[in-house]
Amino acid sequence: MSDETTALVLALATENTKLRAALAEAQELLIETAVDAGEMHARVEELQAELVVARADRDAWMICARRQAL
């Protein structure tokens, strides 16, 4: 190989290594984001369930209050 070809191959190999490192970092960030999103989704579901219970409690209290007012 000529010096020019060797330099080009070395430059491409270096760029490839940098791109692979960037890809690995991006994949790790995506995994972390997916885990965080899953945890947030679970928390939203918990809050929605708590809201259903709170609304049922509120409705029961309102029914009792209306009955006592009569």
C-alpha cells in the first residue's frame, strides 16, 4: 500500500472506532431512558389507581353528607 492509502485506511479505522464508541454511548442512554420511562409509566398507573380510590371515597362522603342533610 502507498503511504496515502495507509493514511486513508488509518483515518477510516479511527473514525470507525469513534463512531462505534458514540453508538455504544447512545445505546446505553437509550436503555437508561427506556428504564426511566418504564418506571414513570408504573408510577403514573399507581397514581391513577390512587385517584380512582380517592374519587370513590369522595363520592361515598358526598352521599353520606347528602343523606344527613335530608
